[in-house]
Amino acid sequence: MRYRRLGRTGYDVSEVGLGAWQLGADWGDVDEPTALATLHAAADAGVTFFDTADVYGDGRSERLVGRFLHERSDPRLVVATKMGRREPLEMARYTPEAFRRWLDRSRENLGLETIPLVQLHCLPTQVYYTPEIFAALDALVADGVIAHYGVSVEKVEEGLIALENPGVASVQIIFNAFRQRPAERFLAAARAADVGVIVRVPLASGLLTGKFTPSTVFAADDHRLYNREGTSFDRGETFAGIPYEVGLAAVEELRPLVPAGTTMTQLALRWILLHEGVSTTIPGAKNAEMARANAAASDLPPLAPETMDAIRAVYDARIRPHVHTRW
């Protein structure tokens, strides 16, 4: 496992982390023993960055991560959580009092006095133009409730706005072979600002694992079934916003590019890690085997330039019209 500096936080984190959304809800059932085994397997493989949110399973993911932290007791582990989506997305609700209430709950769930990194969780764009919100977060840092704060955004433009705030230490954003727009400007801007970049949805909700077919059946409680049109939250969170059939066809064009001894998943993760400005990426895993395989992508050699060019060509031909100007 290789490690990178997470912007001005100063944390050195594994370049492949673990996203814990699926351990809470919305990806089909993951029982508690399996969830804990997954977290420990990731740590055994060198993963030190774990991302969760208060809304994942209404706190279930945070509680599982907290139990893991208690069992593991490793000072190298860095946990990031997110807040702001457990209540209606209304500007009037984002108050200092609400922030403290939400974070007290997260601190209890995680078993932490000070949370290493808290991120505003895909809130309305107006948030990033509201200095009072960031002043409230600065106060929480001063009081020791959180060590650092960042934002998780849907749109590149929101990430660029957030970079202008001197207190923002990280930006979490969707970036993968099927969502390439952040590479045009955002990654360089974040690097210049010394802001960490946390890449989420690195596998396009599993499309880039190469395991799905037109006949794949998703559980009723899996967002890959119920949110394809964005009926529950932003459509870009599900299959990176790409129509499922379009994604399947693009994956078949990528399949011949997978190097021998490597999986499609590892190809997708390695592609992300070859971009300067990325601090870490947070693929999910529903079992220990998946966690170990994801982590192994860090140790693979760089992709050949012609492979990178071919991936870009597939994006331009098949994917760009569906996503490039939307997010």
C-alpha cells in the first residue's frame, strides 16, 4: 500500500481507502460480522482511511466503524464522516446548534472525542456561498469537536467554490473512468490550494467491476435499482449518472484493456491513482475478499499510456454525452 498526504490536514492516508456506505444501507444486506470482517481485512491490507456518514443506515455505518476502531486501536487510522442529510435540505437548518447536535451523535456512534475529518454531505450549492456556515465549522475545530473539515460535492463547480474557503481541508468528489470532468481543472486547482481530494464512486456503483450484465438483479433496498433516475437522491451517485445499458456496453470496450493478472476493478482504481491531485479513493466492499482486492490496486504498476488513451476514447465516444456537462 502506498500513502499520500491528505492536503492541509497533514494526515498520511492510504491511497486506497474504504467507503462504508454499503455497511449501513442502500446496497443490499451486509450483516454485522461480515461488515466488521471487511473493515479489519482492509486494515490488514494497509488501508488507513475510512469514510462514512451519519445518514448511512441512520448511523449504523458509523456505529460499525466505531466498533472497529475500538477493536483495532491503531493510531494510524483516519476516519472521516459526513453530516447534513438526515434532515430536509434547507438552508435554515444549517446552524451552529444543529452542527453540534449532529456531531455529538456522530462522536457517540464513532466512540471519538474529536472526529478527524467531517464533511458537509452534498448540500445545496448555496451553502458554499455562505461564510457563516464555514465560520461555524471553524468554531467546532477551535472547540476540539472536529480536527478538520471538508465538503462532499456533486458538481465540479461546487468543489471549485469550496476551494476558495481557507478552512476547507478536503473535497470529496465523484471521479472515475466514466466521470472524467474533474481532471480538466478541479484536480489541479485542489493541488494548488493544498486541499485533499477524496474520490468517491470510483467504480461507478460497481459498473467498473465488470461483473454486471443486463440480467443482473439488484435487491429492492439497493439504490442501483431504485435510484437510477434520481428519485431518492442525486442521480449521479448511482452508476455515476450513466444509463445502465450504456455503462454495460462501455465496460465491454474496456475489458480488453485489463492487464494480465489484474481485474477490471483494479484497472479502474489504478486509473484514478495515476492522476495528480488525488489523495485517496474510497471504493466500497461488502466482504473481506473485496476489501483485500481493492487495496491491492495500490501495488500495481502504472497503466501504459496507450491504455490511458484508450480509456479516454471510450469515455469520449460513449459516456461524455450523458455526464460531462451535468456534473
